[in-house]
Amino acid sequence: MNKIENQISIEEKLESLPALPGVYQFKDKSGKIIYIGKAKNLRSRVRSYFQSSLDSPKTLALVNKVFDFQLIITDSEVEALVLENNLIKEYKPRYNVNLKDDKSFPYIRVTNEPYPQIYSTREIINDGSKYFGPFTDVKNMKTSLRMINQIFKIRSCKYLINADSIENKKVKLCLDYHIKKCDGPCEGLISETDYQKMVGQVIKLLKGKTNELINELQQEMISLSAKFEFEKAADVRDKISRLKIYSDRQKVVSADFEDKDIISAALEGKDVACTILNIRGGKLVGKKQFQLNSADQDLKNVYSAIIKFYYNEYVEIPKEIVIETTPEDSSTLLEFLEQKAAKKIKFNVPRRKSDTMSLLNMCKQNAILLLKEIQLQRMKKEGNVPYVLSSLKRDLRLPVVPLKIECFDISNLQGTDTVASMVVFVEGKPKKSLYRKFIINSVDGPDDFASMREVITRRYSRLKEEKEPLPDLIMVDGGKGQLSSAVEILNSLGFAKYNIIGLAKRLEEVFYPGESEAQTIPKTSSSLKLLQHLRDEAHRFAITFHRDRRSKRTFTSELNLIKGIGPKLVERLLTNFSNIEEIKTASMEKLSDVIGRSKAELVKLHFNNSE
């Protein structure tokens, strides 16, 4: 089939589209599904893609690749939503929002049997078992399982235990019973009712209802004490103590004590990072993070995809879902969620400053951090730039990776012999052939600000004359004063676009132009270590140059005091001896070889008399 025939076929299909709910699948020339969508009215929705007034680059790129499409009619829009979600997970079309990681996330499984097992799994079996998750952080899941095993005597064996196995004594007691980590259901030492009651308490814990569980156990402890069953009451008391320790570790983040999920996404290019904070009873009980791929930059569509991905049949849905914008097809999504949860659900998009807005901002920062980590991992994997430079670009909010950095430092002693240094790092490493020294000429006394203005003027006016590009980052050793001095000169030289910072010594704070408050970089960050290396190298280079200048000045002044020794002889001595001490200890013969016998006697006489 050629393209013209195909276009006729598509046009014919567009004319005969039904005005019913369902799912549509766009295919490319090879028959591969490149996009899956759902619609309340398939006729109007699918035809909208083939209008001449399309203004979205993403939609235009998609439509240009569409060679054919197929429809699946459903009874309702909610049914279409469920089918769309399942098909996207199965086919992972290029132009849909997809989970980046193809592996399934782990869940905690509570098996469907008289004496349930509780363990982690990545395989979902529809046999009536309960699943809790998904856990995007395996470490958190293992911590939860460890806590469950410490508080509750859940069996660890994999045997099927029921009335028949107990009656026929098919399973024997194991070590867990003897070390009091299991109540021995294998031999009927705990009834099915009591064991199921304990499993119900574990389920409450997994749902984040810790306070409700503690209250329930307190009532049970009182009841047992009233029956004089003090040993059992003591066991319950120990459970309460451990649960209170666990509960105290959970941060109280909401004063209304309602159950809610906070969802936030950060996207750049095709990368989408999502963070979900689980709030139960006002406490932060869990955090989920995952990465998606999306050719769609519309936040409404992205949030719609995240909600459909996350709230599968095994995820508890709270009464309130907090997001930064109302998702696409929000009414259908709410209907879908309410059918699953069997309760009223609402989307909350906070507009004013509140606790909920603060939680959303915290969630957003976590998503942004995850996005930056994803980007850094890619850069590191591709090997385009050193990892530390990618980290520096992120931490300093730079528009480009700082491949070339120039750092300046001023050095003087009580205002004398003021000098400046410039060190250059290329791709994160010192480039000593590009280092420069500056003798400050226009400044009298200890004025670091004026000295900085002079050195910046000399350096970048020359760059401008030679039509050389500015470095990716300019750094000055000092705070707001030194930075302002440098910015003043760069602006006066006519530079409009440049990146410059100041690094203060005392608290390792970073100053930006136009910002009164300093910013901090995490102490463990590799980017801070690079800035410190730059600063210390510039300081070392400046100090070394300053000491050489001061030493040479002292050396020259001492020789000028010797009567009969003129400038030319002083120059000869400076050339042949490195310091005053060497001249003092030199033999008469060596001095005579340099400046002659008579002058050598004058030098020896001077130093002998000074002693």
C-alpha cells in the first residue's frame, strides 16, 4: 500500500468513526503502535488530530508518522480509561507517557490462606492475596518487613498450613517457635481466628494507620489485664511500645490528620521524575519515586498518566490527592478512582499559602532533585563531561556546563606588595599554562575591592580586544564586595552574558550577582570540593607570588645599603645568589668572581659590621 492509498483509507475511516467511548491506537508504516488514547466520543477526538489547525509540534510529529489506526469500542469512558492504561503498559508506545524502568516494582504480599504468609514479591497472582506497594525503594520495603517481624509473630515458613495439615501433623515446630518469633500455627498452638486478627493488625500498619492500631492494642491490653491474662497483656504492651517508637519517627506534616497523597512531577525534555508522599493520619508514612518517559510536555497529561499508572488495584487510594494542576479528564479519573476505592475522592490544587501548599512544594523539590540525578546519571554514563562539572552546573543553576573556569584571588601584607592571581581549570582540572600573575599598580594600601576591579579590568579588557570568548564561569575569592566589584567592571566593559560567583571563606557560602543572601551547597557535594580546590589553588598561587615579591624587595633593599655597591652590581648579585643568607656565607673567592675583589671586600665588611 502506498502513502496515497493509505491517506484515502484514513480519510474513509475518519468519515465512518462512531460517536462512542473507546480506545484508539495509532500505528506507523511498520504497523507498530506509536500512540494509544481514549475518548468519550471517538469520532470527535480522533478527527481532531487530522485538522489543518494543529499547533502542537508534538502532535504534528505524531500525526506525520500515523499510517493507520484501530479502534476498540467500550461501554463507558471509565472502561476506556482502564483499557487505555493496560494497553499503554503492554505496548509502551513512543508518544505516550511511560514508566522508564521496565522492571516491576516489589510489593508486600499477604497470602490468601488460613494462616497467611507475609513476604516481598514482584509477581502479582490474582488468588485473593492482598498486596501493598509498589515500593520504589527496596530498602524501605525491607525495613517495613523487618519491623513487622520484630513486632508480630508472623510465620516465616512456606508450608500450606490448614486444619488438615495440623490434624495430620504434617509440619513440625521450627526454631522460630522456640525463640518466640512464631506462635506455632503449624501445630495449632494459635487459633486461626487469633492469627487472622494479628494479620489484620499488620495490614493496618502497612496502610499507615499506626495510631488506630495502637488504640486498638491498648484496648486489647486492658481487656486481657481484666481477665488476669497478664502474660498476654505484657506481649501486647511490648507491641505498643515498639509501635510508638515507630510512630514517633514518622514526621507530623499535616494538622488536619486526614489521609492524602501529595503528587508532584518535574520534567525536562523527555525525562519526567515523579515523587509521591503518602500522608496517613497527618503523618508522612511513605515516599514513592519513579521515572517516566514522555514526549508530551503538557503537565495535565503527565499528571493524568501518573495517576493512572500509580493507582492500580493494589494501591490504597486516600480521600484526597494533592497536585499542582488539575489533570486531563479529571472527572473521568475521579469516577475511575471512586469506583476502585468505593468512596468519595477529590483532587486538591492548593492556590494559597498553607500547610498543604508547603507539602506540595516539598514534594516538588524532591521531584526536581530526582530529575537532576537522572540527568547526571545520563551525563556520567555517556561520558560527555566530568561528573563534577555536571554537579556544579546543577548546584550553581548554570545554563551551561562550566568546562572552563577562571578564579581570582588578591594577596597583600598590610597593604604592601599587593598582587593578584588567576588560575584556570579546564574540564575540572588545573591548566597551569593558562595561570596568570598580576602586580597591582593603581591601588595604595589594603583595598581588596579596588584591587579586584583592576585585575578584572586588565584581564577581560584584553580578552575583549583579542575577541576571545569569556570562560563558562568566573569565580572570585570573597563575598559580596569582591563580587560586586567584578560585576561592575564586566558590565562597564560591555559584557552582557556571563556567569560569575563569589565564594566566601568562612562558611563556604556562594554569592550570586543581584542576590543579597548567600546560598549554600551541600558539604558532601563534589561541586563544592571543586570550588574549594579552585579557591585554594588561586590562594596558593597568589601567596607564592606575593612572597617572592616581598623577598626580592627585602633582598634588594639590603644590598642598596652597602656603600660602593651600585645598581649594576646589585643586579649581578641578584642574578648569582638567591638570598641574603647565601651572600653572607659566600666565600671571598666566589664573591670576587661575581663583582671583583675590592667590591667583595666591601660586601664582606658590611655584613661583618652588621653582625
